[in-house]
Amino acid sequence: QVQLVESGGGLVQVGGSLRLSCAASGSISGIDSMGWYRQAAGKQREFVAEFTSDGSTNYADSVKGRFTVSRDNAKNTVYLQMNSLKPEDTAVYYCTVPRIARTWWGQGTQVTVFS
């Protein structure tokens, strides 16, 4: 079992910044990749960023250069630093731990970008 708890969402003006955190507990280890997805109202959930087990990072094209994913293995926590936020970044952001058997999801945290 893996438990994921996101935090750091909120309201922010266009061009502003937010940092999301996701604390993992349970059977989590350094070999797990951890990542972020988001789902806007009326749209499908989409990949945002991930921090893989070998230390590499991947980003959706829509957030490259604006978002940075990082990880603190000692705290089993993954972060998503979001800069230069746009209205289209408004969504519920979900932390995820993908495994072959199943993918674990957090409960999500709302990010709303207003102009």
C-alpha cells in the first residue's frame, strides 16, 4: 500500500508561482518513480511531469521551461515548482506512483490561475 498526500495548491494570479508537494508513505522506496498528472474540468487527466527512479525528469511539452519536478528521497516527497502560471494550468493536480501492478494516486490538490 502507498499513501500519497498532496499539498500546496491554491489561487494564483497569471504569471505567479506555486509549489506543490506530495508526501508518500507506506511501501514506497527510492526505486519508485513519482510524478504529477492534472485534470481540468471537463477534460481527461494528463501527464505533467515525473521524476524517475534513475534521477531523470520528464515533462509535458505544455509545461517545459516553466515547471520543475524534484524529489527528496529522505522525506519520500516529490515537489512540483510551477512558475509563469497560465489560466490553462488550472486543474486538479494529482501525485502518482506508477508501478507495473498498479498506479497509486493521491487525492489531488486544486490549482486555479486567474487573470
